[in-house]
Amino acid sequence: MQLPKALSAALAAADENYLIGLCNKGTVNRAKKDLAVSASPETMPGQDGVTVRLGDISCLITAPLGESRCSCPSRQFPCKHALGLMFQQLAGGAFEPAEVPQEIA
């Protein structure tokens, strides 16, 4: 999937230590654990980033990564959902578009 240039650059520059700096090591570890057992998310690319749905959770992954948003009730951000989705992209571009909007196609 083609990511917006700013998001692609932000993900390319990120590593685990950067993501720990955005929140904390415990949240990063929970995100990695959840990612190991989660289903493939549905994705929709947009101009500002990528909207990802995993069950009833919806995250918008944007650049800068710390400004991404999630629909979960977590008071800490980035939450484990957003971090997990960032890790998934870092691990090999596992995002597959569920549907490509007409303005992007």
C-alpha cells in the first residue's frame, strides 16, 4: 500500500526506542504482545495518514507519529493499538488496503 510521504518517512525513521519515548516500555510491550495474536486490520489510506480498523477499534496513524489518534478509551497516547499498528508497518509493511478511495486510486 502506498503511504503518504510524511507518514512513510516517519515510520522509516522510527524504531522501538523512539516508540518507547512516545509513551513507555510497558505500553510498547503490550502492543507487541497484542500484535502477535491479532487479526489483520482493515486499512484505508487517506491524505493525512492511514485509518486502520481492528475489531471495534479505529486508529488514524499520521505523521508525526505522536499525533496519531485512536478510538479506544486509553488516557495515554499513543495507546497499545496505535503502537501495534505502527510496529506492524515497521515489521514489513503488513498493511493491506481494505478499499482504496477513488481520490487516491
